[in-house]
Amino acid sequence: MHFLLLFSRQGKLRLQKWFTPVPEREKKKIVRDMTTMVLGRKPRSCNFLHWKDLKIVYKKYASLYFCCGLDAEENELLALEVLHRYVELLDKYFGNVCELDIIFNFEKAYFILDEFLLGGEVQETSKQVLSRSIEASDMLQEVCFGRSCLLSVLSIIFSVVL
Amino acid sequence: MPAPIRLRELIRTIRTARTQAEEREMIQKECAAIRSSFREEDNTYRCRNVAKLLYMHMLGYPAHFGQLECLKLIASQKFTDKRIGYLGAMLLLDERQDVHLLMTNCIKNDLNHSTQYVQGLALCTLGCMGSSEMCRDLAGEVEKLLKTSNSYLRKKAALCAVHVIRKVPELMEMFLPATKNLLSEKNHGVLHTSVVLLTEMCERSPDMLLHFRKLVPQLVRILKNLIMSGYSPEHDVSGISDPFLQVRILRLLRILGRSDDDSSEAMNDILAQVATNTETSKNVGNAILYETVLTIMDIKSESGLRVLAINILGRFLLNNDKNIRYVALTSLLKTVQTDHNAVQRHRSTIVDCLKDLDVSIKRRAMELSFALVNGNNIRGMMKELLYFLDSCDPEFKADCASGVFLAAEKYAPSKRWHIDTIMRVLTTAGSYVRDDSVPNLIQLITNSVEMHAYTVQRLYKALLDDISQQPLVQVSSWCIGEYGDLLVSGQCEEEEPIQVTEDEVLDVLEGLLVSNLSTPVTRGYSLTAIMKLSTRFSSVVSIYGSSIDVELQQRAVEYNALFKKYDHMRPALLERMPIMEKTASNGPTEIVQTNGETEPSVPDTKHPPLVTQPANQVTARSHDISVFTIDGSFFVTDDVLLNQWFNI
């Protein structure tokens, strides 16, 4: 997979993941091209397009379009399953996920994506294992925060005392 | 200094902006605040500020001043900081940035961190966007992690290794020892990523391919277990166990069995089993079948298996799901060269797909249809393809027209059929025909000698209907110019010859010249045609050479002589008339400047001359000198054109 994009019906970008090095200007152009092409498709068209030498696979979930760019040898039907799996993961994490969740918690959407795909390839095929990893990471964040809170409180007390 | 606002707060605020300008203002204000916060080296809120910056970056605003801050976050000990820091690095710090390499040390430390989630972050970042230098520096660490027993890290290390190999192929060797027992893993995550790693190595190196061929039996066993095993809640997708792993194994088998009989033999059974037992009601099952078909077609499979594969594709073509139909057409296109006969069996279904509503499917069906055309089915196929050309979207017409011409040239059953087909394309999709087709078609027509009369007749009739399609007009003009004499003499054998006079022909060509629809190229063609006709049509004058009317007879003979023996004088003779005084209608007539061969015209009592110009004798509206009539009208309408003509 070369890239994965999420954008709204109005063409607003909600998430962008690039798996190959692309210059900033080029990224903007690709995003523009993808949004134009995908949003311009008729409602009951097939989910595959051709763009340059890439296969573009897209799927609409509620108000969000999930769009990815594949190499010629990659399996488009499986890519649909990959997109679907990502949506399922988001849904499990946020509970009935909607676009607003992705907007206000975009960094979490990225964290989940980074547990699911690495370098454009699937790294974990079990939903449960993946969810557990995310939970553990979140927990670590809490603990860390808690610990640092405690540390900063203690340092304030000490600085007052001393 | 008040605490910087929270991320969610910022997002909420920005979303209330009603115009782009308002949004830009908010962003600029916040960026300024963030910048000063960065300057103060504030550790507590750095994470929050970078997160906000990343949000603004997604909206399209510049965020480069946050790059160094990401590095500082990565170097922090707090997990929260690292998480956002690495995210920021992946979004802002691709390998083109100067700051990129500074990450290397941090990543190295984190790869050896005590917490696996930190190690995971480092592996993920390296595997997504590590530059070649970084990969070179850190490959050793990745290799170490590939051998760990921690499956969480092992699966990430495998994909990280894939990235390293893509960036620095020479490092492939160093990962070889670690791959030894990768496939004995029970953990599906590790299995999946291991298969991806093995695939990458085999694709890049023939030596590796040879080395890993011995894994075929093990891969077959794993695949078999997946299919035969009962329901496994962890990996189940619509009743199928771990389809992601199944597809990757099938792909690896494809590469391993590609040019090797033994390996292909060893996987024969499992492929047949997958092909027949996979549930096809949902997309996931079809994804596996699709991969299976691709594998069967690529390895050295026995013919029975190949037929099975093509039949699966044939069934796909009838599936309600558009995606499946599309994928079937794409696969058939890949195999049509090697398994032509098998694909031919599905020709009627493929041709039906030309009528599909989906644009992507139509395109594939068109390409495949052209690939299936041969001497036996040319008539039937061409009928379908021409119907498609009539009704398809403009984006297809050029390619379809070119395809039709090519196919017609290769397999035309008769010359007449060939000309008819060309005619059909020119009249229905004439404006979309490629420019280079026009000379090719002209050459084709020239070569079909016995069809000249028929061709020119049909083209003439087409011109009468429509002069807007330039390629049609150009080819027609050219043909009329060459074979106009056949047209008027009614020599057509193939169909009922039409009655057309030279006058009418020249009128039509003249019409092309003055029409706004004609491009300069088209006008050139018509002009040349008219020029040519002036030689071919001169014989019309001789018809009146035996006219009862002596006057006509004389003129006819003399004009004929003019064309034949004194052609060099024609420019002078047909030169523009000088301005004449108004005289009485019966006054002395102006004589065409000749060398005395023709006599001064006697006032013609039969045809009352037009009032003002006595010189109208020369341009009298009688048919025998219709050529001059047309010249006369050229005088009136387009001086420049006429001068150009005679200056050739």
C-alpha cells in the first residue's frame, strides 16, 4: 500500500498515512486528485479505479471515504477487507464510531492504524490482540501521566519546603 | 503565561469559523502562541502544542517549525510524549528533511527500551519512513528483534525488515538466519508478517527464491490447517479463518511455484481444495478465490486446474457484485494471451459486460473484447463493438475507434466489409478518431482498388448528411478528389449508383471550404480535391462538345482545349476580372484575354445577361461552363483563396 486517506463528503481530509516518501507538494496534489476522482464517482460504481500506475480502492462508510493506493500486484478485494477491518477497529475503540470521533481524536485514529498496518502491510490479523495492545498503550499513557503528575506535585512541595 | 489551550478545545474553536479567512486568523494566532511556547522550552505542554500543530497541518497549514519539537518529544521519557513525538515525526519528518537523521539515535535507544510499547513505536516509525542511512545504521537492532520470542515485537520487526530491504537491498543477507524458524510460529500476526518478509526476499533475489523453495510443503500445511480448522473466533471473518494470512500464503506460493514443476506439483492439491471449498457469498471468500486463480494461472499447473481457474473467473463475471466482475475482467485480460481458447468460451458474457453501467467495467470489457477478436468471430464481435462505439461515453470513443480499425485491418473478411466498417466508425464517432488514422485510412482505401467507386459513393453520401466530423470530411474530400470521376459516372457495382452531377460535387466541396465547422486542415483537403477535380471533370465540357447549340458547342470545345493544351494559360485566363464600366446590356462585351483562340462572345439572346456587368457573358449561368461559374463566385467571395489556388 502506498497511502491511506480518509476524507469527508466535502473533501476535507481527516487522516493521511503515507507509506512511501513523497514531497509535501506532491502529497497535496495526490489528495486533491483522490478526492476529486472518488467524490465524482456515481453512487453504485465499483470500488476500484486506475490512477497513474496504481490501483485505487475506496469505500464509503457513513460520511467518510476511506481511500488507499495499491501496487499492481496487490489484491484489491483483500484491500476492501483491510479497510473494513480498520473501520471495525475504530468502531470497537470509540463505540459506534462517527466522523466527529475521528475529527476530535485524530491522534488516536493514527495510533490504532499504526498497530494495524506497518509499512503498508497488515501486522496483526486478530481484532482482539490488536484491541488489547491499544488498551495497554493507553493505560501506559495514563500511568505515565499519573506518575508525572505526582512527580510535579512532589517537586512543587519540595521547592516550597526548601 | 496561561496554559496553552487543549487540543480538543482548539479543534472545537476552529470548527466554528465560518469563512476560510476566519479560520486562517485563528490558526495564525494559535501558531504564534505555540511558537513562543516552543521558544520558552516548555516541557510540560510541548506534547499538547505539537498535537495541535499536527491538527493544523492536516488542515493544510505549514508546520515545519514543529519538526525539532518532535525530536525533543521522542527523546523524552514520558510515553505520552513519545507517542505524539513519533506521530509527529511520521507526519512532518520524511527523509527529505535535514532533521530526519537526528532521529536515528533516539530510535536506537527506544529499540532497546524496556517497555515493548516504546520499542513498538520505534519499530513502527522506522518501518514507515526510515531513510536508507537510518536503515543501514539500525538494521542490526531490527535483526536482533526479529529473533526475540516476544510475538508483539517479532511481527513488527519482520515488517520493519521488509522496509529495510526495500530501502537497502544489499542488507537482505543479514536477515536470512533469523528467518529460519519464522514459519513454525503459532502466532498469526508473526506468521502473517513472516510470509510478507519471505515474499519480499523471494521477489528481490533469485538465490533467496531457490533457498526458500523448500518451504513449500510447510506453507501448504499451514494453509491446509487454516481451511480445515474449525471456527476460531480470534481470526474469523464471515466464516473464513484468517483470510489475510490465506491470501499472503497463496501469493508466496505463486512466487515459489512460478517456474518450478516440483513446487507447482506440491501445491496442486491445496489450490484445488481452496478453489472448490471457499465460501463465495461474501467479498472475503472471493478475495481468496481471486488470489487462488492468480496463483493457478502463474505457476506450472496442470490443465485441469487451469480450466477450473478460468471457470471461476467465468462465474465471477456473472456475479451481482460489480467489484467481482471488474476483478474477473482484469484477470481474464491477463490470461487471454496464454489461455486464449479457454477465455473465448466466456466471450458472450464478456461482450454483455460492454453494456454494464459501470465505467471501469466497460473499459475492461472493451479491452478484453478487442483481445478476443479473431478471424472466426470478427463479424459478430464487430457488430457488438460498433454498437458499443455508438452508445459509449466520449472518454472511450477514441480508444474504441482505434481498436476497431486495428481489428478490421487484421481480420476483415472482405474488402466491402472493411470499407463499411470504416464508414460506420467515421460516421458515428468521426470526431473522436485519432488524427493519425486519417492517412492510414486513405492508404487502406487506395489499396482496395476495386472498391474505389463504392467507397467514394458512400463517403459522398455521408458528407451530404454531416460535415461536422473532421476526420470523415477529410477522408471524403480526399476520395472525391481522387475518384470524383467514378462518382459522377455512376460506376458503382456494390450498390445502386447514385445520380450526381459534377456541379453538385463541386458545390459540396465548396461548402466545406466556406463552412465554419471546417478546420484549416480540412479546408486544405477540400481545396486540393477541387484542384484535382478540375482535371478529372474537364471531360464534362466535352459532353457539350456535341451539343446542338452551336454556341455551347463552340465554347465547350474551346474550353476543353484550354484545359488540355493550354493549361499553362489557365491562371492567366482565370485571373480576376478587371473593374468594368457600367454599359448598356447590349453594349460591346468584354473579351476574356486570350491569345486570340476564342472569339469574342456574341451577345446571347437566349440567356438575357445580368444587367450590370456585360462581362457576365463569361459567368453566364449555364451549365456547360459551370466550372467558370464557380470560379466567378470565387472572385466574388474569396479573393485570397483564389490567388492562393493559382499561385500553387
